[in-house]
Amino acid sequence: MLKPVLLYLLLLLPLLLLVKLSYAQVQTCPVNINFSNGALNHWSAYTGIFKQNTNRVAAAQQDYDSTASFPLGTVNTVSLPEYMLSGGQGVNVLTTNSLDAFGHFQTIPTINGYNYKYAVVLGSTSISSPQGGLFRGIGYEINVPAGVGPYTMTYAYAMVLENGNHESSQQPLASATLYTDAGIIQCASTKYFLPTINGSLDQNTAIQNGFVPSNAPSPNVGGNNANAYRIWTKNWTEVTFDLTAYRGQKVRLVFTAENCVPKGHFAYAYFAVRSECSGLTISGLPQVCENGITTFSIPSLDGATYAWTVPAGWTIVSGSNTNIITVKSGNQSGNITARATNSCADLSSTLFVTTSSPTIAGTLNGNNIVCEGINNSNIILTGNDGNILKWVSSTDNGKSWNDINNTFNTYAAQNLNNSTLYKAIVQKGTQCSIDSTNSVLITVNTKTVGGEIYPSLLPICLGQNQNTTLQLQNSNGGVLNWQYSYDSTVWNNVTPTNTNNSYEVLGISSTIKYRTIVQSGVCPTDTSKVASINFYNSPFPVANIFPDSSVICFGTAATLNANVTIGSNYKWSSNTVYDASNGLVNQLPATINARVAPSKTTSYVLSITNKDCPNIWNDTFYVKVIPPITVSAGNDTAIVINQPLQLNATVSDSSAMVYNWSPATNLNNANISNPIALISATFDSVIKYTVRATLNPFGCYGEASVLVRIFKTGPEIFVPSAFTPNNDGLNDILKPITVGIVTLNYFSIYNRWGKLLYNTSEIGKGWDGNVSGTAQPSGTYVYITEGTDYNGKKVFRKGTSVLIR
């Protein structure tokens, strides 16, 4: 006999199953509500045209029943034509995704992680009709199942509208409306058009409503806004509405797209419906990475407020008051809850999310050095936690990376011609962030090239110590050593080891050959081409020169000397060398004495030959010429007795100068550049001072003189009584002659009517008889002048001077 509890459970089980089955039935979405049949089954449809210049009053309409086949109904119907048009589809079910030509958004959306898979587009770019604008719409009569629990529906919409600059009520529009017997459910309905103000588009409001202008041109040219912001698009938006309050009742969902009433501007809109009706659903990954950034979302409710909770240790980064949140996950799994509330819905949802440890990229090992061409290097990844997505390589030191299709922990880098960096890209699942490993460098050495030795054929005489250098050229790699051979078969290393690119051939006594051994990194060695040294058993010239450099003053000469111990002939590089021996060495040892007098710094090469030796001994004399020293003692001047006169010498080369003025009489210091002279009445009326400036330590000098006229009067300003400005160089300028005057305050010229013609305060300047380029006539002119003497007293003079032409 069964125990009472067990009997009770057995009796209750069928009831529980019935309740579960019944609940599943009351949550089922209407058939083909999401166009999953690929057709308009169970949807009714209509197309038509407006009466022109009305507020959306239909002039004609074609209705398509949801229980009949085309052309009367929508059963198994994929598309319906625009009203009375052979071209253009007014209604079209979409099963293949693409990009909209104007908005560049997907025609079948994926929103908040949900892939709709199907959609319908209402309208086209067609605008032609016999009367007003085209309109079209589809509707679904939803029998909301009786029962308990939430019953929701979610649809998404996107649209493309052509601005007509009409009144707002006549602009193209798209709408989604939910009807009940009591009227429209406003919170589940939406309608969009391009608003206008006084016949112009209200762009700010359009942008606030989510519209953006398209760069694509309208297929319909002309009109009253042909060139300005004509096509506007609105990307996908989701709307969820709650039908729980309407269980056991009928509601009707209608989608429309309507051209402008006057017919010249188009509208088309996309609509998609979710196949989930069991309440609010949180979209997002059910598994996330610890400390990762993840997005979770729910469909939007019109005018709704939103509230979210996240597991302990998690943080909402942004969007806590919206339908989309960004969170930073913690290390604990838990529930994410969302609640959306508006005037006609109060929906909530829970999603359990687990966390996992983050991606660990691991460590790459395998740095290597190889020779270009045929090579192989194995790189190994260890310690990673996550899947290897790919490997990447870089040949420009990490500036750019190229993908390698390899998902294994090892990679063989083969046949490289350039040094290359490698990394592995790792990710743990899809929930954790991608990470990259350290870089491994495969250094590629370029192939060894032995090169050639210059010169390839070098004659050397007995005891030669000039022009004995061999130079390695066009090689690649470092020199390991130089080698020599007397028979081109047996080669010996030079000692000590020479790793330079050059080698000095010294002390040989027979013909010999040289080559180098070269290696680039780890690449095989290579030998250079061979250079041959032909030995001449005739002594190489020997001499020494003195001095090898000298410094002379401009206009003087230098001596070039040489002692020759081996040699038979010589010559100079310049024919300006004076040498009495004429290039012959008559006996050894010999002394060469030559003289040169260059006008600028010059090098002279002495070349000596010896019979039977084909090579030439060369050495160079360097003669530096000090440029001429130019001295100025200033302009000739005039003073009065006992007036201090400042002398000043300027020199072209002021370095290390020594000055000497003569005569030194009445000078405060005759050995400086700027002495002061004080001349008494005992001197003649004219004195000439000469200054010599000498450049030490070379003794080069220059001289200059200044003539001083001495007036045995007081300070005075003299003005000539006449002048002749005829450009003959004589008396062409009327200017004051100042004696004992240190500052000319003014010198002014007036005509006989008192008009100022000329004025200056600069000593030495005067009037040339012209005013603004116009020659003034002959006649008498008045001058007024004032100066300050060396004692600070004013000297004023006025008078007349005659201009003679």
C-alpha cells in the first residue's frame, strides 16, 4: 500500500506537467510574427495613394487579405508592388542581409546581441503616381493568449526619408502603431517624420530624433530642396511592449511607410520582430572574464526608466539609467537583473553570469640568429591560458604586423631574408580580452661577400713607405684576417691578426699576393679577390722636407727646403716655385732650396723619382699667407688750439695688434688704437699723424695717416658765401665747416620768402641746391646754424650764400 505522501505526489505530477505545458503555450509568439516563413503569411497589407494637398486622405487603396493568396492576399507572398506601379516593391520580406544604400546600416539587424534573421521593408524610392504620394502598410491581428505571467513583444525599426520641405503633416513618414478596442497603446507606438519650420527642415530637431543626413544623392532630381540635406536616415531602434494586461483579447500591430502627400519625396522603412514573447530578456554573454569590460542590454521601452543590479564585486561603468549597461566584472559569478518601467509596462529579467580567470598570453622562446636564405628557427609558446588565435610577424621593428595563420604552440620560421619579430595572439574563450605574448627576434645576417681589394695590382719598390695601402671594397661582413701567398696555392695568415679593411704592405723583398677572409654574422666565410704586389728591386726615393709649414706676410717670400738621400729627379706641383737646380739631383745626398711668394695660402707638392723604380715619392709644403692688413686712421679733420682730438685707428684684422702713432708729440699714449691729441698754439697749422698696426707674432703690418688742420681761433662754424651745384665735383654742396664744434644742432637753408628748404644736424652734410628733386634757381639764400663746441658752449651763425648755376 502506497504511503500517503507518495500517493499525493503521484496525483500532483500530472497537474504540474499540465501547468508547465499551459504556461509554455501562453508564452508562445504568434505564427510568423517575425516573418520566419520568408513570406507575409498571417499579415494583412495595403498600398495606396493620397489625395494631393490633403493631410493624408487616401485617394485610392489596394487591400491584401491575410487569408488569401496574391493578388488578393498575402499567403506565401514575399513582395507586393507599389500602388498602380509596375516597378518598385511596396512591401518586401527580407531573408538575406545587406547594407542600406543611404544609411549603410544592416537591412536585417543584430541588436543588443539578438539576431533578427528576418525583416520587412515597406516602401521604395519610387515617387511616381497618377495623383498624390504613395503609402503602404502591413498589420497583424494578435490574439493574446489567456493565462498568467508576462507576455511581451519586441520590434525594431529603421528608416530612410527624403526631405520635401513641406508642412510637417505632409512630410514623408514611417510609423509603428499598436491598436486595441479602446484605442492606440501610445507607449508601444512610434511615428517619425522630418519636421519643418516655415517650409524649411528643422535640422536640430531631426538630429535630436536620431536622424543623420546621407551622403548618397537622391534618385529624384529637382524639387525645392535639390541640393541641401535631401536624404535623412535613422538607424535601428528596438521597442518592447507588454501585452500582459490584454490576455484573452485581440490587439493589432500595424507598420507603415508613407511618401509625402504631394507625391514628390519618398519614404521607406524596415521593420523586424523578435520571436520571443515570454517577457523581458537580457542580452549579453552568460560567461565573462574576470575584471573584463562587458555590455548587457534589454530592448528599450518608450519613456521608460531602467534599474540594474550586478553581482557583488562588479561595477556598472556606464548606462545604469539606460537599457544598455557597460560593466566591469569581478571574480564572483551571479545574477544580473534589469527592470524597465513605463506608463504601460513593468518588466524585469534575470541573467545568471559566470566568471572565468583572464587570458594569460604566456611566454615565447626561440630568439635566434640565422643566415639569410635557407634557414629554420623553432619558436615555442609556453604558459598560456587561452586559445591561440594567430601568430603575427613584423619586419620593421614592430611598426606594422602581418598575420600568420597558425593556432599551435609552436611555429617554424623558415627561409627568412630579413630580421623578423614574432608574437602569438591569445584569447580565453570569447568573453576575455585578447592578449599578446612577448616578442621573439629572429636576427637574419645577410650573406657574406668577400669583395675585392683595391688596387688589384700594386708595384712596390725596395724600402717603399708611401702608397703601400691595400683597401678592401664592396664586401659584406667583418674581416677575420688578411692572408698572403707567394704561389697563389699556399696561403698564410698575417701576424698579428688584422681585422681592418686596410693593410699596409711594408718590408717585402719579392712579388707577393694578398686576400682577406670575411664573415657576416653566422653566415659561411668568403674570400676576397686577390691583389698582386709586384716587387721592384730598386730603392724607393728617400727625402725629408723642412719646414713642412710656414707663415708669411702678404707680399713676402718663403723658403722650401729638402734633403734628398735617394733619388735622381724631382719636380714641383707649381710653376711659380723659383728653384735654380731645375729638377736634377746631381749628387747624393742633395739639398733643394726653393723660394715662393704666393698671394694666398698655398700647398706645394715636391715629387721625387729614382731610376728603375716606377713609383714616386711625394711630400707637401704648406704656406699660410696672412692677408694684407688694412688700416684706417679716419678722415682728415680740423680743430682749434687746445681742443682735445680723439684719434682712432680701425684694422681689418684686430687680433693681437700692436699700435704705434707718430709723431708721438702731444699724444696721451702713442701705443694704443685711440689716443687723444692736445695741440697748443706753438704747432704749425697742419700736422700729419701716421699709425702702424702690427700683427704679432708674425710681424705683418699696415699703415694709415690722418691730416689735422689747426685753427688758432676759438670754436667756429664757417659757411661758404657761394656754391655751384653743377656736379663738377667742386663746390657742389653748401655745408658748414665746423672747427672746435662737437655737435651740430642744426643747419637750415631758407629762400627769400622764408620757406625752409633744407635742414640737417649731421656734421659733413649739406644742401645740393634741390628741393624734392627740383633744382632751385640761382639767387641768394639765407642760412641759420648752431653748434656746440667741445666746452659745451653754443655757437650761432647766420648769413647768406649765393647759388650760382
